[in-house]
Amino acid sequence: MLVVGLTGGIGSGKTAVSDRFGDYGVPVIDTDQLARELVEPGQPALVEIARAFGPACLDEQGRLRRDHLRERVFADPASRHQLEAILHPRIRAAMRARVAVLVTPYCLVVIPLLVETGMRELVDRVLVVDAPEIEQIRRVVRRDKVSEEQAHRILAAQARRDQRLALADDVLENAGDFDALNREIAALHARYLALAEAKAA
């Protein structure tokens, strides 16, 4: 099976793109969703996070306070690396397990931090969703209800645009023209089906 890794900076439109591929019946594995599952109450990763970052990162029900932890790790690179060391190996294992049971021509794996985490070797192709930085900031502020300063800080903690594009096999421009975006996705879907057929031959 062909495994396509979808990545892009925060606010680039990865979810809109992956949803559109899903409309074509393509299985979509979202590593952010895997991460959320891994930090549910009772999961070993949550226990380790609480041990590393203290009880303040949990609410009264023992659930992860995502806003609190996000603000902390994006303000402190050492804390971010500590969190990644807890989560990333588990995310990799969960992703491999999900891909292993699929029986389809190809699947899409959404990996926001593909460049930063060195997960390139887990996928056959890299699809980058690209958007102007000013548009990314606008989307993040509106969607996540954060300040522009915090949005810039999150963006600065991610790989640079040129680093993502250097790894790209395919690029989708997502500056807001949804008709154009849908046409590009349709063309890529056809291309991936053909590549998957060739790989299986």
C-alpha cells in the first residue's frame, strides 16, 4: 500500500485537505488524534506527562489541560523536547499499527511535525499543504482563540516553510481558493491511485 504523509504548518489547512481525501474514501490517520488518544486518563503517556510536568497539567477529573501544557511547551524548548520524547515514540508505534491493518490502494497519514520528528522514513511520499504565513496566523488566531503573539510563537517552533518544501514530493497551495484546491486534490487522488497500482504490480 502507498502511504502518503500529509504535513504543513499550523493553520495551513491540513484538516480541510485530509477531509477532502476522506470524501474519496481514502483512509486518513491523523497523528494529532493518535496523540489525543494516548493522553486519555489511564494511559501510560498521561502518567508520564504528569510526572514530568507536575499535577498542574491535569484538571480535577485527571484529564490533560491542553491549553496549559501548550502554553508551557511553546514558551520553553526544553519542555517541548521533553513532551515529544514521551509522545513521539508512542505515536510512531500507533501509526504503524493503524497502517498495518488497512487494505486499500493508498492511505493518508497526517503528520503536522513530519519534518521536526524525522518521520519521513515512515511514508512513501510527502504532501505539503502550503499557505502564506499571514494567512496561517489569521486562521490560528480565529480557530484557537489565541493572541497573534502566541500564534507567531507556535509558528516559530515549527519547521520553516523552506524545510517542509524541501521534503515535498507534492505541494498543495491553500491560500483560500477552495475550487482550485479541490481540483488539485482530485488530480492528486488520481495520481496516487496510479502510483499505488504501479507499486502493487
